[in-house]
Amino acid sequence: MSGEGKGGLEDVVVSTSDICFIDGREGRLLYRGFDVNDLVEHSSFEEVVYLLWHGGLPSRKELDAHLKSLGAAATRRLPPKLIAILRALPRKTTPMEVLRTGVSALAVFDPDAADNSREATARKSLRLTARLPTLVAAWERIRRGRPLVAPNSKLSLAANFLAMMSGRTPTPLEVKTFDVALILHADHEFNASTFAARVTAATMSDVHSAITSAVGALKGPLHGGANEQVMRMVEQIKSPALAEAWIRKALADKARVMGFGHRVYRVEDPRAKHLRRLATELGRQMGDTSAVAILNTVARVVTEDKHIYPNVDLYSGAAYKSMGIPTDQFTPIFAISRVAGWTAHVMEQHANNRLIRPRSEYTGSTHLAYVPLDRR
Ligand SMILES: CC(C)(COP(=O)(O)OP(=O)(O)OC[C@H]1O[C@@H](n2cnc3c(N)ncnc32)[C@H](O)[C@@H]1OP(=O)(O)O)[C@@H](O)C(=O)NCCC(=O)NCCS
């Protein structure tokens, strides 16, 4: 690593952006200047999408028009040929692999595929944001051998996704929890997947290519994949009574504990408390609070021992699990929300573009003498 740098581009400012601000010391997260706590309390995911794309809160009339275009069944519906592609995939394909393939495939069916203008990118961003939930839910139905559930334009994005995935009407608490989870995951400044999207967009490539890059980056366990790993940890621990001993041993073994730590936050991630509260409420409603109890014990020990705090991924999985969502769908759900931020960043990048092309500090050999093959 060159100079004084800490590696991994830590603390490196890559560019200016008006979209999202993280105060890592105070534990504050702002979207377009609005505190995420206020958005959780007063807003909806759809309104947050508008805010991220347009830079300000909508009027009633603007919100109604936005809800209509984002929620239209025709916008949410997948092209039939894409469904045929999904059906052709091996059943064991993981949901994140399906999402990566599906986002890329959506591009070729998009009427604006060849148009990289700002207007066309906005239309494609709308379709991507409307269709990702349908794609994720469709794969869940296909791999379980169940009939697909058509999108319902009368439902919010959160309620419609839960209904399409499960085939049942979700409870109001499930819808509320899911909507809040979507708000909390919608953007997070220059995280790895957003940076991947911006690097791709900065070559003046199209939005589908940028979002495909982002999905690939999100898949890794140090980023979006962490919420799945947290639930696997809960499953290993099995019971709240065993949690303290399990986590103490894990820390003694120098294990990396998923759902903790952050490159930017030095305090608890402001998103974690909302998910803790909602996961607790949902657990109570479903009559099983053991996952949250396990996570609370793990959080107490990790915080006391290592001074590393919970991040957004610690409690989201427990909430999703209470809704009956399979663990390997947690990261695709992250993408259903983050696509709003990714597309906002692609549009911002395109609006004031310069190719992102850093340098490396070369540490290899120089001046080696070439030895012909038969003399090596
Ligand atoms: C998010 C994450 C990748 C950020 O990592 P980073 O900024 O590169 O920080 P580092 O990996 O350099 O960690 C700094 C120190 O804290 C420790 N640490 C950080 N996160 C840790 C965790 N989750 N469990 C145990 N130790 C952790 C590291 O071991 C390291 O200690 P050391 O200096 O004694 O070696 C990291 O915290 C992590 O792996 N967390 C678990 C995965 C996760 O939950 N990701 C979702 C993020 S929203």
C-alpha cells in the first residue's frame, strides 16, 4: 500500500456526492440531508426512493405519480422470456447467483437498453427497482416448485414482495418491518457495491451493467452476505443459554463475528436499533424470541470484550426469519432496497463523469532477464 494508506481505500475520498452522509463518530446516517431515523418514523420506502433519485421530498402530487409508476403491475412484471430463463436454471442455484444473472438478463429485454441518456437511465432505474422484488420472489417460488404470484399494483413494494414470495397476505407488522428494513438499506455512501456500480458507470457503461457489478460485490460475506452468516451463527448457537459460552470461545479463537464492526462507524450503526426493535416485536408476535435473545447476548459480549458494535446486518436476519423468509434470500433482499441507492449513484456519476482509474504501487520485480523456454 502506498504512502501512509491503511489499505482497502480506508478514509480515501473518491469523489463528491450529494446523496448520502455517514457520521461514523456520532452514528448518524443522512439521505439527501434527512436523518434516517426521521425517515423510518415518517416515511415509506417508495418516498425514500423518490428522495434518493430526485434529491428532495416529493409533494403529494409527485408522490402519487411516483407510486403509480413504480407500483404499476406492468412495471413490476418480469418479461416472460426472463421467467423462462429462471426456470432453466438448476434448482440449486443460489438466490444471489439468480439475482446477478437476472439483473444482467433484464437488460436485454429493456426497451431502453441501447439508450444511455439521463431520461432513459431514469426509466431503466425505475424498472429495475420495481422488478428486483418480482425477480427475487419468482426464484423462491420456482425453486420450491410453486406457482408464481403475480404482482399486485394495489400493494406497497414491501407488501407486494412479501405476498409474491410467500403466497399469503403478510401481517401489518411484517409489512411495517419490511418497509423499515428497506428504508434502512436504501443507501450507504461509497460502500463496496455502490463503488463497484460507480466504477462501472464511470466508463459510461449502462445502468444494468453497473447494477450487475454491484450485485456481485454485495454477494461477499464481508458486505451484504454478512446477514446470512449471522443467521447461520444463530442456528449454530441453537439456544440463548448457550450463547455466552459460544461467543466467548469464538472470540478466544479470534473468529470474525458477522454483524459487527464497520469501516466507517465507530459506534453502533444507527440502523441496528430499529432492526433490533422490530425483530424483537416480530419474535414476540410469532412466539419465538430465541434468535433475538441469542443476538443480544452475542452483542453484549462482543461489545464489552472487543469494543466492536453491531452493524445493520446483526438483527435484520432475525426479523426476516420470523416472516418465514429463507436465510439465503437475506442478501437478495438487501439488493431489493439498495438498488435505489445504486441507481441514484449511477445517475449522479453519469451527470458529472470522469473515468475512475486509480493507480497501484508496483511492488514486483523490474529488469528481469527473459530466459527462453528451453533454457528454464
Ligand atoms: C465490516 C468489516 C469488513 C470492516 O472491516 P475493516 O474496516 O476492514 O476493519 P478490519 O477488518 O481492519 O478490522 C479492524 C480490527 O477490528 C477487528 N474486527 C473488525 N470487525 C470484526 C468482527 N466482526 N469480529 C471480530 N473482529 C473484528 C479486526 O480483527 C481488526 O482487529 P486487529 O486490528 O486486532 O487485527 C469488518 O468489521 C467485518 O468483517 N465485519 C463482519 C462482517 C460484517 O458484518 N459485514 C457487514 C458490514 S455492514
